[in-house]
Amino acid sequence: MVGPSHAMFALGTWEALGPVDRFQIGTPEYPDRSATLIVEMDALSSVGTTLRGPSIKDTASLSLPETTAF
């Protein structure tokens, strides 16, 4: 087992994973160097935070546990 600063993946509730700044973040040049966090949720809905990016045609919405980390 490795600590958060060396983890490539982590699974847990938002509370168990926090604070998320313990995990590696990527850079624009090397986004693959960030940790992937898989957050357990009771339910997801398509309302809430607006998402945009290369894999999203226009925009999408998702209920996130909090938005500061994003």
C-alpha cells in the first residue's frame, strides 16, 4: 500500500479521501501524472455543476460532492 502522495488511483467516499490535495495532480504537459479518484456516492444526477471539456460535446451537468477541488 502507498500513501496518497504516491497513489495512482484511490477509491472511497469524499470524506474518506479528503483532503484531496494530498493526491498528485497533473500538469498541462503531463495530465497522466495525476491520481484518479473514484468517489463512492449514494446517487448521481444530471443537475448541479456544469462540466465542459474535450470529451463533452457542449456541456453536461453532474451532482458533485463539492466543487472547490475541481
